[in-house]
Amino acid sequence: MQPSYPRTAFIRKGWVTRQLLKCVVFTGLMGFIIEQYINPIVQNSKHPLKGNFLDAIERVLKLSVPTLYVWLCMFYSFFHLWLNILAELLRFGDREFYKDWWNAKTVEEYWRMWNMPVHKWIVRHIYFPCIRNGLSKGCAILIAFLVSAVFHELCIAVPCHIFKLWAFSGIMLQIPLLFLTKYLQDKFKNTMVGNMIFWFFFSIVGQPMCVLLYYHDVMNRQAQTNG
């Protein structure tokens, strides 16, 4: 338990105002990309697991660039701007919300650097207790990913009112990638092959596929409800 935290001496009101303006701009940019580029693609697509396989690949590739931009804007708006705004208003001195996850050479490195507050919470309250209770490192990692997968699924299932386990499956499927990229990094020292695998599965395949899956499942649910 940490009884005290670093504090700043005062609130920089001008700095907060500038960050809020940036947050508004990037939120608007996300909305623009979604409306102008993502919505037309998904509205003219079929369910990726039910339609033509080549059509699904085409839609995933078309979505990869705009979803990547939205993801990066979301990261900047939330992790860099919004969390720093809250920290400034609360005079919280520790601003390590993320590290250079974009340079991660393994999936494990990515999850250690992408969301530092959540990572530290999972390590402290899930991973270390598992290790202390005699579980192996691999088993502790599996449990940590399981908890993370449940929360990721809830973050989508609750607002969308749909429970399809796509986000859960996406998180759990990263466990093989974790060991694969770790193996490649150990075998080929100082290589970025793990980084390329990370960007491919996260940005080119993973996120566009999730967008298509959830979009069509939500639309099908609404059609059934209205019908």
C-alpha cells in the first residue's frame, strides 16, 4: 500500500486550458474520421464471418488506416491529454501514464507500457499474488490476461448492450503472440520483428476486425428488436 503520492505545488490554469482545447480538437478529429471514413466502409460491408472471405479481407484492409488514426487520436486524447488534465487539477505529481509502447519489441512489452496505471494495478493485485501463492509465471500471466479480457469485454458489452466475447477473445489470443514475440526477440537479438507483428495484428487486422464484428452484431440486434 502506498500511503502518500508526489504532489505539485499549484495548478497551472493556462496549461489546463490549452490541454482542454487540444482534447476538444482531437475528439472532433476522431468524430470526423469515424463519420467520413469508417462509417461508409462498415455500412457497405457484410459480417466478416458470414460473408465472402475476400470481401472481408478487403474491408479489414480499408478500415486499417482510419481505425489506426482513431486509435492514435484516442490514445493521445485520453492518456496524454485527459489524464494529465486530471492529474494537474488534482495536483498529482506522478504523470507516468504510458511509455513508448509504439517501439515495443514484444507483445509483453506493449502491455507493460501501453497503460501504466492499469498495468501496475494488475501486477500488484493479480500477478504478484498469483506468484506468491505458488503459481508459475505462465499461469500468472494467463490469469492476468483473463482479468484484462473480462474488463475489455465489459467496456464494449455494457454500452453496446451486446455480449459476443469478441474483445475477450482478442485479448486472450494475444497470449500466443506474447510467447511468439518473446521467442523471436530472444532468438534474434535487437530485431524489430516483434514490433512488426504487434502492429500487424493490432492495427491492420485486430482493430478493424473488431469494428466489423461489433458493428454487424449491434445492427443485427437492433434489427431483431425493431422487427
